[in-house]
Amino acid sequence: MFEICFTRRYSMSHRLYSLKDSRCFVPHGHNEFVKVHLCRPDNDTLDGQANMMAPFETLKKTWHQWIDNHLDHSLHLSDKDPLIGYFRDNEPENLAHLLITPGDPTTEALCACLFGKINAFLDELGLGIVCRKLEIEETPTNTVTFSGDPDRALCTDGYGGPEIPWWKRADMSINDLS
């Protein structure tokens, strides 16, 4: 099976709200790399002419736009973090820059959300190509890899978003705040 991999760098900040007695409770940032592994599980035969699964530009255009224009320099918060209320009340213009995860925005939760998001983008292309694995390098010594079902990985009990959360929609959203 052929696999196409793309890596993109972005900057983000987050805080882990449930870890009140740790350094990670205080908002802080990382320069992260996200790497996606794309494949076509049902057909890896080259056509003898173009000899590619799809043009690289087609596969990465929407994904890179989303990372560059929405994920980059976003603040990642738990759906239970009271900072969301602060932004609603005092800086509603910045709500679009908050990435909201069910529970703390750990690298593991982010991996599952981003895995769902890229697969929504790929599904919309209709090429039969899927993301097989997604990796996020949080620091040069810490990387998380995900290759499962985001619905099983993420605990969405009490998540107050719509029926189809942002990480399952092929749009530019990073939260379900209205």
C-alpha cells in the first residue's frame, strides 16, 4: 500500500484545566508538528499514466489552509474551562481562536480531534483516501500518534456541542461555540 505523508508546523497554546496543581494548568505554548499518513486502503494500483493516488496539492490544500488560518496560534481549552466564559463576556471577537476539546486539550485529545478533522476533509474529496495515522510532535522529545476511532477515544459525555462536533465536519471550525 502506498502512503503519502505531509507534515505541517503550527504554534498553539493550551492549559490543562483538570491539573490545577501543575505547571500545565497555567496557559503555555508549544510549536508543534502534525504529520498525517494518507493511504487508499481499497486500491493501491497505479494507472500507468499519472501514477499517483491524487495530486499532492489536492490532498493537502484544505488541510494546510485549516492549519495555517485556524489552528495556528489558537488557544486550546477544555469544554469545561471557565476561560471560555471570560472570552464570551469580554472578548467575543476571539472566540473563533479557541480550539475546544471534550476534557483537557492534551496532545492525545488533539490527535484524535485532528484525525477526525482530516478524515472529514478527505471524505469530502471523494477519492477513497483516508488518514491512516496522525502524529503530533509537541516537543522534540514528546510525540503522540493516533490511528483509531475518534468516537471511541474521546469522552464526549457532557460535551455541549452540536450532533456533529467540529472535529467531524469538513469546515474550518475549531470549536462549537456560538
